[in-house]
Amino acid sequence: MVRLLTINEKLDILQKDIGYEFKNSKLLRVALTHKSYAYEMKNIDKDSYNERLEYLGDAVLEHITSDFLFNIKPAIDEGEMTKKRAEIVCEKSLSDAFRNINGENYIFLGKCEIATNGSTKDAILADAFEALLGAIYIDSDFITIKKITLKLLEEQISASLKGETKVTDYKTLLQEILQKKGTINIQYNVVEETGPDHDKSFFVEVLLENTRIGTGNGKSRKQAEQKAAEVAYAKYN
């Protein structure tokens, strides 16, 4: 008879795949906990699920990728750095990196997300990946998280530098086409959020010099922003 692994045993395997062992294992558990699971467990404390860690991880990720791209040789200009950073940190890229460590097998999801195959959704996996980076940053130091981040994203970074990225990042494409017209001010605003906290939908507008040029909706803010940028890009391209 095959013995099922305990949660702690499964998380030990994940830590080996990441190449980092947590000093505070609770941080890892929180990083992998989706809001739908926390609410189902009647635990609505904002530090019981991964959204705050995701916010931190997003900032850390942007810093690390910006630093890496700034220091590569031969040097690339600001526009190319912006494009490649967007390719590396986009939702599809991050979700693929998370799949590379089998992260989808370790996420704690509520029944509603399990029923709709939440563990296969790029938005959920990308958010968990960012939350994981945020958790490692808190648990260690900047040198450690930088090393781990570049290792986990090695495949995505390599593809971007070689020009092999297949992901269409409409936010970057929109920025590039509008920059040809001179200095621009692009903003993305969440106009409306609908649905319960564990299953939200976002409606986003993209503004050019305070004028709406596109709208989009999605199950995550990033997804909605991409949809809005796609609409605007089609208009200006």
C-alpha cells in the first residue's frame, strides 16, 4: 500500500526543488495559500493567505530583473531593458517558472477553485510564484533571494535575451508604439472589482494623458491590464 505524503513532507520536496530551506516554514505555507482556501477555513486574517507576500515579491522581482538587465554586457538601452523585463516578469513567464518546480502541486485552494482547475490558471500560479519570492526575501536576505530568483527564472531570462520569447506582452507593445510619439504618460486604473474576495473579477482602464484608450477585464489585475492594453494597441497599431 502506497503511503500518501504529509503536507510537511510535500513542502520539504518543494524546498529542495527551490534550493532553499525556510527558517520560518509558516512563510512558505502562507505563500502557497490562495485566498479561496483561507476563506473556506474561516481564516480571513490578511496574513493567512498570499496576497501581501505577492505584493512584496512583485517589487523584489522587478528590482532584481532591472538590476540584472542593467548590468549585462554588451549594454542595452532603456527601451530594450523595459521590453525584456516585461517579458521575464509577465504572468505566463512566472507561471511557467512555478510549474518548473511543480509548484501547482502544492498550492492550497478552496473547493471553488479546485472545481474550476485553479491549479492550472496562469494568474494563480504567477501570484503564488511572486508570493514565494516575497516569503524567501523575508526569511533570508537580498543576496539569497537574488540568487534564487535568477536561478528559477534562468529559462525565461535566456529566452528573452535570445529573442525567443513567445509571450505577447501588450503593455510593453503599447508603451513602445506610443513612445514613438514622444514623452507619454500611461496609467492603468482599476475601475471596478466584482465578486467575493476569493473569486474576484477586475475591470481596468488604460489612460493616455488622462484620456481612456482601452478597457479590459480579467480574473486578476494583471490579466485585466493586459486585455486593456491589447485593445489600445489594436487602436494605435
